[in-house]
Amino acid sequence: MLECVAHIVDAEIVYSGRYRWILAHDKPDLPGYDQDLWVDYLHAAADEEPDDLFAIFDPLRTANLALWRRTPVEHRARYGMHSERGPESFELSFKIIAGHDRFHLDQARRTFERVHSGG
């Protein structure tokens, strides 16, 4: 369950950078990342609590939503070159991450329920 929470925080960190590179630079390179390595090396050995992770996630998400609201519509088509997927616009990046947290929180909830139901 903690890995799911750590993953949504990591994704919000990565996309926070991508949004800003896309808006501030002309067609920047957007490196891919191995989400499993991030969890393995940045979270597995750590004694993290979900509340500590959400303390990182919440202000990042708030800042990213504020960035979306203040970005002129015509700038939302600006894009970077994702190393694995090719051109990826600010708008597409935002759509990719929309709901990402809810999907993984539901995954964590289902895991919790299975563990506590004995199944």
C-alpha cells in the first residue's frame, strides 16, 4: 500500500518538473523514469508514513493546479519530447496525470481490504 502512495508522490514530482520545462523551454527533452526504481531506491528502505508522503503531494498538486489555471489556453499546446512517447504537450501531460492518484489510492485501498479480510 505504501508503494502505491509513494508512487503517486513520485509521479507528481516528475510531472511538476515536466509541466514547467514544457512551458518555459522550447521543445525540451522529457526523460522517462523507471517508477519501480524510484520506489525501490527512494522509498523501500525509508521508514515513511503515508501522512509524510501526502504532506509532499498536497502542496505539489495545489501548485500544479494553480499553474494550469494561470496558463493561457494557447500555451497549453506547448510540448516537450518525451524520451519514450515522443511529443507530449502540457495539456496532454496534465490529462495523463489526471486521476492517476485516484487510481493508485483505490489500488492501495483494495490491497488493504484484501490484507485485512484474510484474502
